[in-house]
Amino acid sequence: MRTQLRSVYKIGVEAGNRPEVFAKVGDSITKSKYFQKDIGCSVEVLGNYQSLAPTIKFFRGTAFPPAYTTAWCGKANSFSRDSLIAANGWTAAEPLTTFANPLSACPPPDDNPLRCEFRLLKPSIALIMLGTNDLEGDDSGKFRTNLTLVVQETMLTGVVPVLSTIPPRLDNPTMGRRVAPYNKIIQEVADTLQVPLWNYWLSLHGSGIIHQGMDAKGIHPNVFNISDSAIFTATGLRYGFNQRNLTSVQVLKKLKSLVQDRKRSDATSLSNFTIYPTQLLTIVPRGTAVGINLRIARINLSDPIKLRLNAPPEGISGSFETSSTGKSAILTLNVQSDVEPGNYRITVRGKYGTLKRTTTFALEVTD
């Protein structure tokens, strides 16, 4: 996973993304004034987590225009930003839904919340938590598809995505029962796309957590002392937003270490692999063929990995030639002459036994 994330990060930074900036994707729990804004305003109390101070300083270092935030202190940075990709009631479909009233700062193809926010902030990391409102419609297939697209689009812009599990729903027994299967989908999407999983749900099930970290209505996390969401003492961490704020910084510290600072990753004996393109955008005239270089990072695997195109656009086909070492492959894409010029998404699926991994890149077809 680290190998793939470093590739995405490197491509993004070369395109202008900023290492010290991150974006936030989600619903009302992410939009909330209790999520990270006190950290952005420099009033966090770290308690036994003093080791997080350098991480906070690093990601708080870039100031945005004051109009970028409604935080009480007026300071705009990655922690206090009022994200364009976080709104009340959002499901996994909204981040990629085209604006009804496009912003002048975000012309096509950046005319949806996800691409617009990335265009404005140029982040290197995106913290993504979606699903709480998808429970209402209970279409797990649609949720999986939309969440997958959000992660893929994030990576196509050279931004490293982190997927978070959702907290409990205590307002309604039916909604509550749906949390576990939806969190399983989030875990499976992270696994398939080989991106980090931030298990926020798990952090709310430790000893001493009050009301499973949820407020009286049971939909949003609760907060220590009504509004002190960045108190990371033992008392403060009995509350849901305090746990979310702490674990978000822990996630950022881990990513900075592994991806940006190139530190060693966690040791593992589990079999695993990931596939990723050496570039996220390929341009090809219609009626021609083009070769795409794919990297295959593998651990504790010996046999070949089976590669195929997953639901390619009509008129586009491909074949694979894997190297003798099994660590790379060339995908030859054939684009028929009747394919309309435009932007397409090409998804490659790899399979090794029960392990399934996918990667996506952009294909621009020209005349």
C-alpha cells in the first residue's frame, strides 16, 4: 500500500499539490464546528499525546484566505477550513455530483465539489467519511459504487485518500443494524483499492466511552464539556468528537511518516499485492493503440496475478503482457476510430486467489 500511495503522492506534488495541506470529505459530522476547528484555532490540549504536536504544526502551517472558514478564531487552515466536500445530509453520491450553479473558480471538469475543493486547496491527503446518510436508502450496491468512485477520483488528482468507518446510529434500531454491514463495505473498498482505513467506529468502543461516543439524539458524536472538542486528556477522550479529532491527527502523522517522510512501513507476513499505473493520465488519438505501464507491488506471493479490464468503455479494449518477475505489466489499449473524443476512466482489476485489487487511470481520447 505504501508503494502505491507514494506514487500517487509524488504525481500529485509534481502537479502542484501541497504536502502540508489536507482536505475533508463527508457529511454533517465532517462539516461540524466540532471537527478539527479547535485544532485549527490552536487550542488543543494534547495531554499524553505531545508527540502529535509536530504533525499539527505541519498541517496547520498553510494559511488560507479568511473567507475559507467560519471558525470562531477566524484562522483558516486545513483543520478549520469549511470544506466544499462536506455538507449536511450528504451521501456518497454528492461529492461527484455536478454543481447546479457552477463556481467561476471551478470550470469543467472541476465543476463538482470534490474536484473543485482539490483545485482550490491543492491538498496531498483527503480524509473521507461517508455512509451515515446512505443508511437511510439502504442501497448497499449503490453505496459501494459511489464510494469507490470518490476514492478513485481522489487518487486520479494525485491526492492520497483515507477511508473512515462511520460511527454508531443510536437514533433508530433499523439504522443501527445497518452500520456494521456498511462499515464492512468501507473496509472492503479500502482493501480492494489498497488505501488506508481509519477505523473511527472502533475508537468509540473502548472502555469509558460515554453513550458510545454519540449525543442524545444518537446521530452525531458528543463533545466534552459541550464544546471542548480538542481536549485529548483521559476525561476528554470519553467523547466522540474528541476521539475523532485525536484519531484524525494520528492518521495524518502516520501518513506523513510513511508517504512523505519515507519511513518504514509496518511489518507483515500476510500475502498482498497492489497494482497502479506509472501515470494517472494517458492521451491517445482515436483509431490507435497505446501502451500503459503498470507496477505490481507484491508480498509473499509467488504465482502470477491475473489482470483484466473491468467494464471498459465501448470501443476500447486491451491486452496485458506481464514481466517475467511479475512486478510490472504493459497494458496495450486499442481505441477504435468511432470512439468519441473525451475523457474516460479505465479500471484494471487484479486477482490472486481470493485477493482482488483494482486501479484506475484517466484516458483522454483525441481526434
